[in-house]
Amino acid sequence: MRLPPLSLRSKLILSFLAVIIIGGLISLVVGRRLIRNTLIGQAQLKVNHDLASAWMVVNEKLNDIKDIVSLTASRESLHEAIKTGRREILLRYLNRVRTQYRLDILTLTDTRGRVIIRTRNPEVVGDDQSGDEIVRRALQPNILAFPQIVPREELLKEGADLAEQAYLEFIPTPKAAPRPENKETSGLMLKAAATVIDENEALLGVLYGGILLNRNYEIVDRVKEIVFKEEKYKGLETGTATIFQGDLRISTNVTDQEGKRAIGTRLSEEVKKAVLDEGRSWNDRAFVVRDWYITAYEPIRNVENKIVGILYVGTLEKPYLDTANRVMLTFTGLAFLCVLFLLVILYFATSSIIQPLQQMVAATQAIAQGDLDHRVEIQSRDELGDLASSFNQMIEKLKAANEELIKWGTTLEKKVKERTAELVEMQAHLIQSEKLAGLGKLAAGIAHEINNPLGGILIYSHLLLEGAKKDSPEYENLKKIVKETTRCKNIVKGLLEFARPKEPEMSPTDINDTVHRALSLFERQALFQNIQIRKDLSELPKIIADGAQLQQVFANIIINAAEAMDGSGVLAIKTSLDKASNLLRVEFSDTGHGIKEEDMPRLFEPFFTTKEVGKGTGLGLAISYGIVQKHQGSIEVKSEVGKGSTFTVVLPLTRDLPHE
Ligand SMILES: Nc1ncnc2c1ncn2[C@@H]1O[C@H](COP(=O)(O)OP(=O)(O)O)[C@@H](O)[C@H]1O
Ligand SMILES: [Mg+2]
């Protein structure tokens, strides 16, 4: 699956978010463990202390019993009664002590350990208690107090109710170690014994007493009262204490589902192994009856240092876990708020990065569409600001380059146009030259063939004319023959001139002077009487040219102008110097009838004339063209029908010509 493209902002925010979330999750997990471990560690320490307090209560009780038994045993009245064998008094007295100090049993034996007085069950006497380790040691003589397992037959001797009190059927308990039996008939007792000795150090017997711990809640409730006060958590007792006989709860304030004391339930196998089998203490969490507790267990040992039971205190784990969770929840909430806050900051921070970028993108688009005047306006004094200013510089350069290019384009276009025009002109010239060359050959052939016969005709007609009388009719006819023949001769001469032009004889020539001489040929002629001639001659350097030939060119142009004006009008002659192009111009403008557009291309063709037969030969401009071409010059024509024409002879200036 392909993801949709993400904007820069989303990418930035997402990567930040990823870091925050991953970091947050890690710190949550680590933090949760840390808080739990710290809190539970603290609780465990407290529970360890509580167990010590519990031991104090137990030992206090044990000492109480020991004190009662030993003090009673040292009473002289007791000694007297024993010595005198007054059983009635003994029984009454000892029974009072037992009930007064709330002992379960108080029994007196003789010097061999046989029971003399059994205050709880006076009927049963005479049995031998010397097998009992505590009694045996008290006979040594000694005063001692220890917890002790008391079998059912011994309990029965002390009273059926006591045996009944000890009797407990096992309640099936999850996690408990399996046991073959399903009930407990013996009991666990705190038992003290003291030797009875008179003032003469004579052994009189042993007095022993004790309390049965099974179903006796005095100690556990006292532990709870001292250690945990009346603390409760959601209706549950937080602090609990238990006395185990083996792995069986015989006295506890741990409650079961129905809220009753959970006696008859058993220890979890795990703890049993550690404490009962291996004799270690257990300080850890443990599942107790129906909840997890932070617990401390230590073995209870009898007089032979054998483990007979366990003392336990524990506090409910739940309040601590809840506290840890509450802390975590607050922490998470706070972290979440921080993330939100961060996101807001991030949003604005990314804006300050993205907005300039967007501007930049917009600028690029504008530029792509040809708006080279677009500029990015970013004032920020950071990398983005730098980028923007370089960007603007780039556009500036782009714009300059573009303008340069456009300029180049236009000049190039202009140049191409110019060159094309030049080419067209050159081509036209070429065609003209070729035409002229072809026609020239033809004309030369004809002219050559008819020149000699014409010469003959002219000579003979002159001779005839000399011989003829002036008033004879032949005379006039002969005169006409001579005139027309002369005209033919002139045409042929022109033809020959055109066809085989003479090589120009080049010498330094003053063009203004040449113009003057050309004009002077006609000034007196009738055709020019009504023509106003305006001269505008500028100072010109001499050029190397054939003055006679150029004079002929100018004369041809002047005659054409006069003919075009039909004898009246203005002929303006202007010479000018074009130093830049290294040229000089001779311009002849008339106010004649002008030249039709279609005639323009043919003007310089030989025999092209618009004049009536006998008037024009059409050779004037053709010959002139040839001469000017030999001078590396050209003839330009401008004309407007009805207004006039301008013929301009353009000649190159000769370089290296010394100025006078
Ligand atoms: N100044 C001018 N004004 C009008 N037409 C002219 C002028 N000069 C030359 N022409 C035209 O050019 C033609 C050719 O001239 P050209 O070669 O001198 O021969 P021609 O003068 O014998 O006709 C003329 O017949 C005329 O039509
Ligand atoms: Mg002419």
C-alpha cells in the first residue's frame, strides 16, 4: 500500500511525534516499574519491621506465661501445700491463678514428672509428663518457655474442649502444597515450665502452663492493633497477621470470601518450601488466601529448635499498586498535556519554516510562468532568509540574462533582415549584370556589323549633299538621310560603348567639378530653359575615378530628369559625404512624372525605354550602371508616380588619398 504524499509540516510533526511517543512509552514503562519497585520496596521494608513487632508480641506473651508459671512455682504457700499433700488447697489455688491469668492449662507434676494437679481437668491425674521436652528440661531444674506442638491425646487429657479447639479440617486452598491428611488434630501451644524448689533447694516437682494458639486470636489481633491500627482499604483489612502450625493457618485475621477468619486454609507451596522446609525467611509478595500481599514470613521453632510453625505479617499490595497507578496516571496525563503543548508550539514553529518555503514555491511558479519581477519577501535572519536573498539574486541574474537574450534576438533579427536585403540586392545586381553581359554580346555583334556600312552611307550621303544644289528637292532629302544616319551612327556608338565599355582611366577626381561639367553641357539647351537647377554641393575629398565616364553618367541622369519633367520643373543636385560608411553620394531629384512600380526592376536593362520611338534608346541607364559598377559604386532609385524621382549615385571614397 502506498501512503499518500505528506506535506513537509506533517512529516516534521509526525517525526517529532514519533520521538515523543516512543520516548514517552519507554519512560512510562520504565517509570511505572521504578515507581512500583520503589513503593513496593518501601512497603516490603515496613512489613519486615512489622514482623519484628509481631515477634515482640509473641515473645511478650511467651514471657508473660513464663513469668506467671515461675512466680507461682516460687510461692512458699505452694511448697507448703505440696509438702503437706493438701490437694484441695493446691487445686483451688492453682485454678485461681490459671483463670486469673487466662491460661489454658496449668498443671503440676511430682519430681518424676507425673501429674499431681491438672487444674483444667482435675479428674485426669497420674500420667507421666517427663517425656515432654519442656517438662523434662524443667526437672533439671530450669525455667523455660517455648512454642510446642501438643498432640491430640495430650490435649484430650487437658480437656475435650481444648482438643476440639485445636481440631481443624483443611479448607482447600489454591497454590497450597498437597498433603496426605485432610485435618489437623494436634495444637500449637505457647508453653512455659518451671521447677518447683523449696527454700532448702529440695525438688518438689514441675509446674507448667500455656495457652493454645489454635483459634486464639489474641496475639494476631494485638499485632494488627499495634502495627496496622485500624487501617482498611476499600473494605479490606490492609494489615494482616497469622500464626501457622506447619502450613496450616490456626490463628489469623486474614479473612475469606465470606469475611470469616481464614483458619483451616494453608500456605502456598512456594512459601512453604522456603520457610518450613529450608528454614529461610520470606520477604516478598505472596498470594494469601484471595489476594496478593506484601509479606514477611519467619519460622517458629520449638525448644529443640525444630520448625513447628510460621509467624506471618502482610499488607495488601493493592493500595500500593493503586497509588503507583495513580502516580502513573497523573504522570501520563501531564505528559499528554506536554505533548499537546509541544504540538501547538511545533505547529507554529513549522509555520515559520514552511511559510517561507511556500512563498518560495509560489515564486518559482511565478517565475516559471515568466514573471521575472516576482521577488520573495522573507525577513527571517536564518538559513531561510539567506536562501530567499540568494533566490532573489538568482532571479535578478535570470532577468538580466533574459533581457540580454531578447536584445540579442532583436539585433540578430535586424541583422538577418539586413543581410537578406543585401543578398536580394546582390542577386538582383547579379541578374542585371548577367543580362547586360548577354545583351552586350548581341549588341556588340550587331553594332560591329552595321557600323562600317553606316560609315559608308554617311560618307556617300555627305558627298552627295555637297554636290547637290541647295534649292533642289534632293537637297532636303539628302539632309534628312544624313541626319537619320548620324542618329543611327550615334545609336551604334552607344551600343558599342555599352557592349565593350572602355576601361576607366582612373585619376584623382573632384566629383563636384564633374557634376558642374556635366551640367554645363546642357545649361544652354532649349530643354533646360524652364528648368530650375538647385545645387547643394558639400565639400568632398577627391576620389580615384574616371572623370569623363562619371560625367557621362551624370549627364545621362540629368537628361532623363529633364525629359521626365517635360522641360519644366525643379532639378535638385546634392552631393554629400558619408564618412561613417566611407561613401559619397550624388543625388539628382526631379519633379517629373516618376516611374511606375512595375518599371522599377527594368530601368537598368539595355533598350528599356518608355519613350516614343526615335526619342529614347533605353541605353542611358544601362551604360551608366556599367560605369558606376566599375567604380565599385551603385545607383539607387526612389520614385513616386506624379511627384518625381531621385537617382543617387553612390561611390566609395578612396582610402590613402592625400588630401589637398
Ligand atoms: N528621371 C526620370 N524620371 C522618370 N523616368 C525616368 C527617369 N530617368 C529614367 N527614366 C525612365 O527610364 C527609362 C530608361 O531610361 P534610359 O536608359 O536613359 O533610356 P531613355 O532615356 O533613352 O529612355 C526611360 O525611358 C524612362 O522611362
Ligand atoms: Mg536616357
